Amino acid sequence: MMLENKRSREVEIPTASLADIAFLLLTFFLVTTSLNTDKGLGLTLPAKGKAKPIPKQNIASLLINNQGGVMLDEERVEVNQIKDIITSRLAKNDKLIVSIKTASRTKYQHFIRVLDQVLMANATKISIAEPAS
């Protein structure tokens, strides 16, 4: 009886479809990945129209300087006091409009801190004025 020579086979990984698999994985991750988008400020702007005169007692003027200092109707206040002051003024006058104005080089973070305080006071009428030059 004759023993047959067994051929030794070399083990090899097929690489013909490797590019297809890489392309499918890349496509899968691109489709399933969600990108964070900057949503900005959630403010509803009024429709364009004529300006109406507003009585001075219905306006609370907030001025933010370059260093982040805040003045409310020409009186210096701390940022963390704005919520309480605006809340008490809204209780007395429901037609109150809060006008926020910044200096030309005020940092965005200072503006957002003040705006957050005004929003926490449940003010719905907010005017964002042009920065002072």
C-alpha cells in the first residue's frame, strides 16, 4: 500500500474583499455618527415694523462694560443680583422691557451670563441693543 504524499497547504487570508469591507465600515460610521451643531441662542425675533415709543418706566436698561461690570438703570449691580431685581420689577410692571447693551469689546461670556439671569427672571420682552462704540 502506498502512502499518498499529502500536500501541505499554506494558510492564507483572502484580501480581495478587504477594500470592500473597509469602505462599508467607513460608510456605516459616517452615516451613524451624529455631529454636534451650534444651535445659537433660542430667541424669537419680532417681525420688521415701525418703532413704537415706549415709556421710560417700562424699560430696564442693562449696560455691560468691557470688563463684565453691569449697570442697571445707571446703578452698578452684580450679575447674580440681576435675576432678583428683574423679577421684582416684573411683579410691579408686567409691561417691562429689558434692554441689554454691551460695550464694543465686551466678551461674549459676560453677555451670556447677563442674558441667562434675565431669562431666569422670566422676562419675555428683551431688547438687545447695538454695542456702544
